[in-house]
Amino acid sequence: MIPYLDLKTQYQSMKPEFDAAVTSVLESGQYVLGKEVGSFEEEFASYCQSRHAIGVNTGTSALHLALLAVGIQPGDEVITVPNTFVATVAAILYAGAKPVFVDVHPNTLNMDPSLIEKAITKRTKVILPVHLYGQCADMDPILEIAQKHYLKVIEDAAQAHGAEYKGRRAGSMGVMGCFSFYPGKNLGAFGEGGAVTTQDPALAKTVKMLRDWGAEKKYHHDLKGFNYRMDAFQGAILRVKLRRLENWTESRRSLAKQYDAEFQDSEIRIPNASYSHRHVYHVYAIQTPKRDELIQFLSQQEIQTNIHYPIPVHLQKAYSDLGYHSGDFPVAESLCQNVLSLPLFPELKPAQVATVAEAVRKGLAKFS
Ligand SMILES: *Cc1c(COP(=O)(O)O)cnc(C)c1O
């Protein structure tokens, strides 16, 4: 069996380091925020080429607080994309704003900058691009449009730890970047976690207050805040993992390159990594119109796959009240029919990549 993802192997490969980190938190008596979270924040900020990082309990909370910190008010509009994890859109709604979708570009699968200006209204406050699959959105035109219209850019970097766009790291380009440390992400906790990165000390201070009940000083609540604190175990574990992240990312990139080469002479559409400098391959997604047949075939060969995502957010039942319809975003809608995520994690073996690729080619030959 080839799993889509294997988190246990990573734990076992560094068991003494993780066990020591956990024990040291147990013995410290400090279980929420504290020294380990503070040190992780410094290390992660520097990793992201940012001056500040604020640890929170989930990536969703990171997005929620980033939107509140820029002063989003009920009725404001936030421009984002429909082919994302539902949390991007949920966070906009938590902040009281209205999500406004623009379609993605068929080459980048990320926000299509040429469609943004048509979506801007008097109520637009924020552009929220998602760095899907570990590849940065096309940030230069996005930042330029934002500047021209006095809008803020907040990056959903939940899938893009360490990704780069023209040498700049994900989370360092907009006013804030939002990360998730959900276990399956490129940098994953042993539980839930998230962070906001920013270059702006005032925004950092606001997010820091909002995550801990709006108080700078205990029991003095200057802002209406939340309990979105990161726990100390996750801080300690993430510090251990951050030291290995570059190695793991290089392993992902090299396995992705191997998939690319395996599919070179087939009709399969492979990820286009040409416009950005560093794709970190949170997901390796191919595109084929025979997707559903292929999943069946691969699962018979005991190869696990995934779909990111089968339904675009604007067509999800829960969000039908946003007023969008089938046909509104043809590129995102067609991707949902055609994308297929293949097994990819740092500990996957090149021989397993070869096995998966051969099965994919065999399957497609059978169905065409
Ligand atoms: C994972 C993810 C989130 C949410 O992160 P959680 O930590 O699960 O709350 C948000 N946006 C995107 C694009 C994600 O992939």
C-alpha cells in the first residue's frame, strides 16, 4: 500500500527529539504560550523573512485575526478565490465581511490578477490570495492593484511554508501572512496550530492582543478578543520540526521533479512551477479528464489519492446564500472535476513515486 500521507514515520525518525521536547514542556509547568511559543515565534518569523510571527491555535484563527487587525467592519468586502479550503471563506465571514470571489488562472491555479479590478467596489478592503498547493499566487500584479486602490493584501499561506515568489517568502509580501500547522501541512504540529506573520509592529501587537482576550496586561481588556492561544506543546514540537523543514521541503521538491519527469511524455497535465521561484509542493496535483476512473484504478492498486478540492466554495451548500451559481467561475469549476493529488510527503521513497507514476500511466492508457 502507498499512503497519500504518512505522519507516523516522521515522528519515529526523530522520536528522541520530540519526546524530549514534550517532556520538557511537561516539566516546565507552563502549558499555554510561554517560552517555547515565544522562541518558535522568533524562529518562524525569521524563516518567513518577516519581523514578527504570532502563534495561534489554528490557521483559521490566523486568518480571522489578520482580517480583524486591518480593521475589517461588517459589510466590508474581501476578494478571494473559490478553489480553496473552506476556512479561507469562513474566516472572512467570521470577521463580518462579505467574500467576493474571482476566478483563478488556468496556468497558476491561483488568483487571476486580470480579474481583480472588475471585482473591486467601494466596500472592498482586502485582497486575500491563497498560495494553493504550496505555490505563491502571482503577487506583483496583486500588490500593484492593491496599492492603486488603497487595499490591503493578506496572504493565505496555510499551504506554503517556505514558498518563494521572486526570492520573497510566503507570508512576507502582504501586510500579513496566515499559516496553518495542522498535522498534514508542510510544517505540522502534533495537534492544531497557526501563525500570523507581519513586518508591521503595530499589526503584530494587535494580533497578539486579540489572540489572548484583547489584553496586553492581564485582566485589562482593551480590545474584544478571543481565546486563540497556541499551546506550549505545539510550540516546542514546531521548533524541533522547523529545524528540518528545509530538508523536508527539498525532499518534496525532488520527488515532485521525479513525478514531472515520469509524466513528461504523457497527456497528463503536471503542475506549472515556472512563474514562481520556489514551489514547496504541499500537494502534487495532476489534471486529467479521466480523474474519477483513475482514482478507482489507483485504489485497486492500493495507491491512495486525494482531491483538492472536489467542490469550489461558491457551490458548497453551506455558502449558497452568497448568491453564486454554477458557471460563475469556469476555471475553478473545471479544476474541481480534473485535479488529482498524488502521494507526496518527505519520507516517500523515489521507488514509490515510480510505482505511482507507472500505475497512473497504465490507468490512463486503459481509459483513453
Ligand atoms: C489548512 C488551511 C486553512 C485552515 O487551517 P486550519 O489550521 O485547519 O484552521 C486555511 N486555508 C487553507 C488554504 C488551508 O489549506
